[in-house]
Amino acid sequence: MTTRRELLKLGLYGSTAMLHLTGLKLDTWALSENKSPKVDPRVTPFQVDLPVPAFKTTVSPATLPGVPLFNDGIPTDYVSFNVQQTLAQILPGKKTLVWGYDGQVPGPSFQARLGRRLVARQQNSLPVNINVHHHGGHTQAASDGSALPEEEIEPGTFRDYIYDNDDDTGGFHWYHDHTLDQTGINVFMGLAGVYILTSDTIDALNLPKGAFDVPLVVQDRAFDANNQLAYNPFDHNGFIGNVFLVNGAVQPKFRVGNGKYRFRILNGSNARFYQISLSTGRPFQIIGSDGGLLKAPIEADQFRIAPGERVEFVVDFSFHTPGPNTHVFLNNTMIQKEGRGPDGVDPTQPFPLMRFDVLDTVTDISTVPPVLETNIPVFNPKESVITRTFEFNRSQGAWQVNGKFFDPTRVDATVKLNTTEIWRLRNGGGGWYHPVHIHRNEFQILDRNGIAPTGAESGLKDVFVLNPGDEIRVISKYTGEKQLGRYVFHCHNIEHEDMRMMGLWEVVK
Amino acid sequence: MKRRIAAFLLVAAAVLGASAFLSAKSTPRKDPYGYFEYRRNAMRSSFPDVVLLTQDNKQKRFYDDLIKDKIVVIQFMFANCDGLCPRTTPNLARVQRELSKRAPGKVTFISITVDPKRDTPQALKQYASHFDVQRGWYFLTGKQEDVDLVRRKMGVYDPEDQKVEHMNVLTIGNEAQGKWLAMESLAKPDDITRTVLRVLGVPKAEWQ
């Protein structure tokens, strides 16, 4: 712990600069952990309302010169983003330079439907290269945003991403930057948003809908003395901040009614883990994981969520009498002092990420059906044609997979389309945590250290947390005729990823 | 009040200047918020301006003389290393040769010893002579505390054991833009070359 603090101490800065057009003066850059406050003293919780990112509206392809057009009878929608810098108010009364899809942090939400193709134009108005990854999507290789440098969008140019939204069951995905070596700062500056893939079948379930279906993007940040985002690219262990945002707002409040709400929580932090619970201690229903709805809801009173993971859960506020003093807090009880990984859960130190103000009396006709998703693919271990092993390890300060560094030109595994494989993911030691993300398709966890998964981990997953000493076996059938070509898998502690704890794999016919 | 007016005039001048620039060249401003300068200043104190000695026994200030305004590739090593260094230095020498063709004179290579007591300028000169090291590559030694300070500020040490020197971490930066990244010293030379070109801001059409 001392070493971490020492490292942060070394992050003291003293110099001046102007944010030209705003007159903002930047003279020091000091990570506030320098003085070791657990929370930045500039913030006061529950001052702002929870922002809910708007759904992106579609445009006519005629407005997008050069965009791909299709005659295959598959309905196709078009959306267009301008990735740009903007000044946002995050700290009270202060302006902070952020990068956002359409200048928003988080970006506008995708609203996609199974069987409808979506084409997204991403115009880069930032001064740096970007690359947009659809995390959770079953996406054609060229549109996946797999950290391949030749696919980057340079300043002043655009790229059209094609999301087929097929060969899937729907789910709570997200999109974020994936520029090789620079993902940490790009995501930290704001490049992340929500992607909801639904279907008629999912819509027919009587789950909470509309205003009662709310994404919660949880992220930690740090600010310098001039209220600007403070990111240290020399902290290769994992960024840990001391300001907590939900949907881009510091510990917001959210006015709710005394009914059920479907919350879709995404851990969009670079390296921080959270243990989520309600201040009432009441249980809720976990209904979904990374890969969409579970077969059946699972009752729980807390869950862990690692960088890149998603959990959907339904909270019932009907136990509360609406009133100005009826508050329920969404708490984090995970202690984490450094990027290496969480230090453990401490229920005596709940930290409120946001507050629900139960104010309204509502008529709630929604239910949590006992059966949620009936179409979850079943992967049969007996059909597995190969078991591959990937060990995530550290070597003289750099991150490796199977003793190798990521090489964007070297394929580490070639998978045949429509075959089943088991991948054994192993933690190479040193007390580090590695939330491993595999692109392209979901997996079922067979076992973690020989034990079958429970809770949200029993659903389809695309992020697998390797705790120290862990070995996880995951299985998938690599279907999807359109998804041929090269994809990556990597540690979703983004600082590890930027140090190339990543592998390249491809799917061939 | 006067200061506020002055500040307003400054901002107004900047806006007017920018619009004039826009109308003259009709190209979008690439960095309207001064992001690069902000990042540069944010990173400034990661580079202590300590005096180090080159393999030619010349004094150089680490920031002012070697980092400021430069595109740099920084490695930590020591001459008697029998682990990674014997492989990383020739690996970097290949990168330097390639970059001398593709971006001549633009990239500075810096190798800093972590064993300054034994690695005198002469020892470093001797070490460098084993490799095809070209101009623009500094092998640096200095006081132990200065060298340690540089290494720690650049995050090149292990949280458990600060004595582990992290020979594998190669830091690449564009100081004027405050753009920094780290990769592995033993990555393929063409991978490192391409990464340096990207940091340099070379369009991808030219490094693909």
C-alpha cells in the first residue's frame, strides 16, 4: 500500500497551461490520493439527478454519403455519431474537458433489435485516433473494434460500423474505445456508452419497461487541482479514482416510485471492482448477466461486478412508503486501494454510489417472470474439439498471455466455425486480478477452480474474473457465419490491456 | 476587474484568431481546447530535470535536454545484465535503424542504467559499442538517487519490490502532445517501429 501511495506522490505536477478558448488555467496536476482522502473533498453526494442517456435516433442513409447500403431484405437502421470534445460539469460549478460520443458522457444509448441491422457512422472530431468496440456484440470482425491499429479512425475521418444483431439472444451490451495502447486514457476521458439489444420475445416479458428500465454506468475518476480529469499513463497497475460517477454524474439521486425497476448496471471503470447492495439490505432479483437474460431470476442481496461486466437486476421499492425522507442507497462495499485488485468486501464501510428517492406512488403491473430466457444456447463439453489454455501473467513489469506479448499481426488461436471449444483461463500469479474479456461471442463458465458458477456468473458471459490463483474453464460454440476473421481477448483492467495483456484469435470456415 | 477584462480580451483574441485562421485555411481546428498542452503540462513532473551523464561523459538535463519537445523511446538497462537486456538493446537497435529511414532525425533513444555505480560513462560506451547504435541514442548514468527517481516517476518499478527493474517496459512518448504509452522492450522491431510512428502522428497510410 505504501508503494502505491508513493507512486501517487510522485504524480505531483507544477506548470501552467491554458485551455485556449475557455480561459481555464491548469497549473497543477495532483492525484488527490496524494493526501489520501478516500473521496475528493470537492464533491457532495446526491446533489444532481441521475442523467439517463437518451436513445440514439436513426437517420436516413441519404444523409451519410458513402455509407454501405444493403439489398438483402434485412431491415437496416442508420445512426451517426460525432465523437468530440466538450466541457462538462462534473464537479459542482466547474468545467471539465471530456471526450464523448456526440460529446456526451456516457454516449447516447444504442437501441437495437434482433433481426434489424444497425449501421453506425463514427465521425472522429477528437485530436487523437479512436477505435470503437461493440462489447457484447456478435459483430463482423471489421466492425468489432478489436484494437487493431489499421482499423483506427484518424482525426477528421469516419468509419461505418455494421452491427448485424443476429445470432444472439439479446442483452445489455456497451460500446467503448479500444485504441491499441491508448484505451485507458480514451475511456477515462469519456468514450463509453450503452448498447441495448432487445427482441420481440424479450419485450413480451412483463419486466419493468420504459422509465422503469434504467441503465447505470458506474465509473471512478480523479480530478486535478484545475478540475480536469487526471490520468497517469505511467500507472501500469490499474487506475483507481476517488470520485464516483453513475451515468457521468457524481453520486446522483434518482426519483423513483414505489414499484419495480429494472436496473442494468455496467462497470465502466478502468480497474475498480464494486460490491453492489442496497442500504436496506433487501434482496433483489438478478435477471441478467453480460450475455443477456438468465434462464430464471436469482434472488440475491449483493453481487460483485468487475470492469467490463454487466448485471441486470430488478429492485422492488414497494416495501417503502413514498415520502421526502424515504431514501434507499445503492452501496459499494468493495474496498480497493490499488489497481492490482480488490482488497475485499467490508459491509461496515458502505459507500453510496447513488440514492433512490422513493417519492411517487405508482401502479406497478410489471412482474419478474419465473422463466426469463428460453433460447439460451447450451454448449456441450462432449462436443469440444479442443481445450486451449491461456495463462495471464506478469513478466518484468509487462503483461503477457502464455508468456507472449500481444502482437497485432500474430494469431494465437484459430477456431473453426461451428465447432465447440473449451478455453481454460488461468491466473499466472502475483496476487493480481484479471477480468478477462473475449470478443465476438459469449461463453458459459463450466467451472471456476472445479466449482460450478453461481449467481450472474451462471448466465452467458463475456468477462471472466480471474481472482488470484484461479483457473476457469469456459465453453462456447463458435457459430455466426458473418463473424469470420480476427478478434482479440484481453484483460479488461484497461491499464493491463494497454500494456498488451491481449491475444489475437480468428474464426475460419 | 481589470484582470477579468484582460482575461476576456485574451479569450476574445483567441476566438477571433481562431476564426480568422478558420476562414483563411477553412480546415477544422484540430485541438481547440489545447488538450495536447494540457496533457503535456500534466505529465511534466513525471520527468525530473536531474543531471545525467551520457556515454560520452557529457552532462544532460533529463527533461530540458533529452525529453522536452522530443519523440522519445526510453528503456532501463544495465551493462552487466544477463537477463533481458542483451536481447532488448539489439532489438531497439533494429528499431532505430528502421526509424532512421522512415523518420530520420526525429526519434531520440534513451537507455538509462539502473546500476549507475558500475555503469560509468566509459562502461556504457563500451556496452553501446557492442550494438549498432546510431546517433541520437543516449546511454545515461548518474547518481543512484537521480536514476531511481526517474525510474519511479515513470512507473517503471514493481509495487512489491522496487528493486525489480522492469527491463521489459519500454516507454514511448511525444512530449509536446503529452502522449505517452508503454509496451514491451521485446516486442517485434516492426511493431515497436509502427508504435513510435503512431505516437509521432504519422498517418496510418504511411505505416500500414
